[in-house]
Amino acid sequence: MEPAGDTAPAAVRAALAAAYRAEWGVVFGTLVRLSGDWELAEDCAQDAFARALPAWERDGVPRSPGAWLVTAARRRAVDVLRRRTTERDKIAKAAALEEAYEPAPPGDERLRLIFTCCHPALPLDARVALTLRAVGGLTTREIARAFLAGEDTVSQRVLRAKRKIAAAGIPYRVPPPAARAERLGGVLAVLYLIFTEGYAPSDGNATRDQLAEEAIRLARLVVAEAPDEPEARGLLALLLLQHSRRAARLDADGGLVRLERQDRSLWDRALITEGAALAREALPAGGPYALQAAIAAQHALAPDAAATDWAAVVALYDSLLALRANPVVALNRAVALGMRDGPRAQLEAVDALGTPKELAGHHAFPAVRADALRRLGRTGEAAEMYEAARTAAPNGAIAAEYALRLTGLGRSIKGTPHDG
């Protein structure tokens, strides 16, 4: 333990916040494995984190916060189970928790938890919400933003999923190979959402590298468990290639830096090399993650934006759209088309989308149109679109980027969204 006098309360709170992001899945998963009771596991995990703050302020931050939290949660579970004196099986479980605890590697714990949360007996939205809560430790608010859903809706999804697991006796384990394939798609979707919450947080706060790196680590575990699944490789490639840009994505004030303006010397070449190699391996299967990884590789391997093989990028987007019509993919294709064929082609592609409900109120839709109008010299129309994008921006960093584009057109800013 660190000496108590050397640990300021602010530092303790920071250590606890870091431990929550890094260790929640391990603490929760350990209790699920040992007790089989999801409600008990969550209650006792939350209790351990609540007890940690005064204990760490008094005694200092432990050298191994995760081990401290697992021990505290396990002891709390033993106490709760022993008080249930009328249930013999609960007493037996308490004895097992107290006497037969053997820690599992954290990755194994989380992998069991992920595959259990992604069981096909659960609705897809419940699988994703439960895994984000149970493994990633995301709050209900963060999950709600990721799904564009109400917090009460997400809370009910998580509650129903846990009840379904208990009622159906869903086992807490990594499934055997024959059952693994049907759950892999849900697992990969969850990992990508966890990564995105770390790489580009929905609440507009600074990036959380630890959460993004945890998603990458879990993706590596899934690849190790399913080495013949190209989409698992594709997802891992995509995460590595996106994460390689983390040092260049924000300026000194925390504002977002557009891809074409990023200092590519700051990109992580080791991650790019690994991600590009995985993308090449996954591409022949033509799955959605493999195609997205191939697009990311085109950007990552180009020395600058102008040197990007935009024809290849457009073709990859065409392949993605052939798998499933998706307005977001079509919008990204419009940008690539504009880089290949010019701003008029970009504007025509955007206008051809009409007003898809999936993009209603999304900042990127008017922003892509604005970029085309600006390049065509139609600055008045471009300014209107940038203002619409700024108003719709989900956080201050993105709003500031659109404000910068407006000032670049010589326009004043009409308001200050996201100041609160």
C-alpha cells in the first residue's frame, strides 16, 4: 500500500475511477463465476467500489487495486449469503466463496462474461447493453447514448437480460466451438461499441485509452479463441488501425483534428503494421468488419490524404453497401467519392440520399454537404449547413470543429452550444 499521507483525496478518486474502468468486469465476473447470482454479483461489486474510497483515503491506494476490490466484493458476498440463514444452498455457496476461491486470469473472466452476455437466448439489444454494463462498466447513461435510447429503456433491458440468464440457467462459460459461431457476431458488436466509447466517448469527454485498449485486448482474446473466424480478425484490425491515430486526433485544447490534418508522424506505426496485416488476411472473406478494416488500412498506409487510393476506398464502400443498405456507410462513400471525383460528385451523392431517418438530426449529414458546397465556392449555403451541423453536434469538441469551419468562411458564430 502507498502511505496514506502521500495520497491526496483527488489522487485517490482518480485511482478509483481508473480501477472502475479497468477492473469492473473482473470483479463482477469473478462473483458471477463463484456465486452464479448476477444480482448479488452486481450489488457486491458496487459495494466494493463504494467502500474503496474511504478505505483508500485512510490506508492508501493498494498496489493491486483489482485484487483489493475482488477481495472486498467476495467478502461482502459471503456476508450477504450467510445472512440468508433459511437457505441451505446459500450457506453452502457462502462457504465456497470463503474457502475455495481461486482467481482466474482477468482476460479469462471477462471472456466468460462476454460470451455469457451474448447468449442467443437474449435479445440482441439486451446482449449488447448487458455486456457494456457488466464487462465494460459503462453507465446506463453512456449505454443509452450509444443506442440513442432512453436511460429507463436501457435499464430495463439489462434487468430483463439478467433475469433471463437466471431463469434459463444460461451457463457462465466460453461456449464450445459448435455454439461459438452463432454468438460471435454479437460479441464483436459489443467489443466495437466498447472500443468506440473509449476512442470517441459519447459524453464528449477526453478519450479513455484504457477502455479502448481493453476492447483491443478482449478482441485479441476472441481471435485466439476463434482463430478461423475472419470477422474476428477484421474487427481486431479495425480497432488497431483506428487506435493507431489516437495521439494525433486531438489538439492541445482537446479539440478534434480532422483526419486529413492530423500529424501522421504521431501515428503508431507498429499498430498500423499489425492492423494492416490482419486486414489483408480478413478481406477475402468480405465481412463488414473486414471491409471497414480495409478502408482504415487505406488511410493508415497513405503518406497523406491526397495520396490515399480513393478509388479503392469507394470500391470498398460499394462492397459494404452491397452487404446491407446503410445511410451512414453511404454518407461516408459520398465523402470518398468527393475525394476521387470532386465536390460536385460528393454533393450529388449526398442529395441522392434524400432525408434518411437514420441520419435525422445527425451532425455529419449537413457537415458532408457543407464540405462539398464550400469546395464548390457556394459559401453562403456551406455556412448554413455548418451551422446546422454545429447545432446538432453531440459534444463541445465536435461543435468547436464546426465553429472553426464557419470562421474559416468568415462567418460569425450565432450561439455557443454545449457550453453547459
